[in-house]
Amino acid sequence: MGGIVLLLSKEFALWVLIANVFSFPLAYIISNKWLQGFAYRINLGWEIFVFSSILALMIAILTVSYQAIKAAVANPIESLRYE
């Protein structure tokens, strides 16, 4: 069961990290342009992007782990009965 959870979590973590790498430049450009319209301006630092990446990664891993454990613990007879 642990191997299946680890395998699925690694695969989803990779996809989340790839999505973050592609979305960070676009999000930075759009956010900068949007923030320029305000009287009080702030600078976007890299911290916000790292925090959002870690949060997205944690949510993905928790969701995948929960579903994998739920499927591994389930009785296969119950699944086959409805098919």
C-alpha cells in the first residue's frame, strides 16, 4: 500500500511542479500589470510564489494519498459486485 501511495504521489507532485514552473512567469507579469494601477504599490517577491507552490503541492499529495489509501483498503469484492 505504501509503495502505491508513494508512486502516485511522486507522479502528481511532478505534474504540480511542472505546472508551477510554467505558470509563475505568466502570473508574475499579469500581477505586476494589475498592481501598477493602484496608488499604493507593492513589489511581488519570490516568497509568494514559493508559498503557493508548497501549498498546491501539499493539497495534491494529501488528496492523492487519501484516495490511494481509500482504494487500497477497500474490499475488492465490493467493487466487482457492481460491475
